[in-house]
Amino acid sequence: MTGPSAATIAVRFSSSAACTSIPPAGGAGRIDHEMIGGNINEAATSSNPNAVANARLNAGRLALDDVVEVRGPADLFDSVRGENFDVILFNAPWIQGEPQTLYDTANYDPGYRVLDGFLRGAPAHLASGGVILLQYSDVSQRRGENSIGHLEDSITANGLRIAGRQSIARVGRVMGIQERVFLFEIRRDGDRHYE
């Protein structure tokens, strides 16, 4: 970090398609950069090599090469070992089922392996007073699974809590059905004085 108002952000994305909605690839990185007055550092990572290549292209296209360090491909937190972040953004896969293609790994999470692994690992990388912003859909919930309940239980089981949530309703592009997409603000259970 370069100063008292500096922020470090870790971005974990799943696919090239998912990159369009979160820093660094889609423009939100530029918004974050401007909101903090240019005093920001981002580390972006994915297990999908196509997503990593796309993020690198977009960081260059948006002139954010000096702010965004795209790493990977790597599994979850492998490329940020030993580092802490003020903000961790994660666009989690939210459909239960087996992925059939590399693109599917961005959307399908059999047995909640990716979601649970992320929530287990995130606290070790979250700076004091830091926040996790997790995007998640209720599409599996609408199909009769307890995906939102599982998410809430996993958050609690890992010493975290939901400090806020926002949502929008839309027709999902993968399943083609109505879904509610949430943005959860997640903090350590003991970090109430940072809100």
C-alpha cells in the first residue's frame, strides 16, 4: 500500500464472461481506481486460463496495467499466498451440477466445493476491517436446492457474517430462467466497528 487511504483489492473471477462485471476487466476497476483517488492496487486471479488472458487484455485496454496485477491461472488463493487485502471480490459459481466445459466451471459448483473453499480461505487474506463482496444467485435455490441457506451456513462456519446484501432480479443467461442475483457484504464476525 502506498498511503493511509490506499486499498488493496483481490479479485477472484471464474470465467471470461464473469470478468465483465468485476474489476479489472469490465470498467468497474476504473471506477474503483477513481473513487479511491488512484491510490489502489488490485490482484486479479482465476483458475481459468481464458479468463486470465481476458483480464490481462482488458486491464491493458482500460490503461490499468499500473494498478491491476493479473495472476494465474491458479486455484483460489494460490497466487496470493501470504497477502492480505482490504476488499476481496468473488463472483462465485452458483449452479449445482457437473461442469462439462471450461466455461461451465464459472457457473457450476458441484457440492459447493468452490464456494466452501473460498469461504474457508478468505479470512486468512482479509485485512483487519476488510470486506468480502460476494456475488451469488438464487438460481439453484429456485430449482429446489438450499443454496442460499448453504451459503449463509458456510459464512457463519468460517467466522464470517453477512453485514449487508443487495440484489437484482433478472433472467439468467445460463439457465434462461428468472433469478435473483445478490451482492453480499461479508465481514469477520468480530469486525463490527468497521461498518
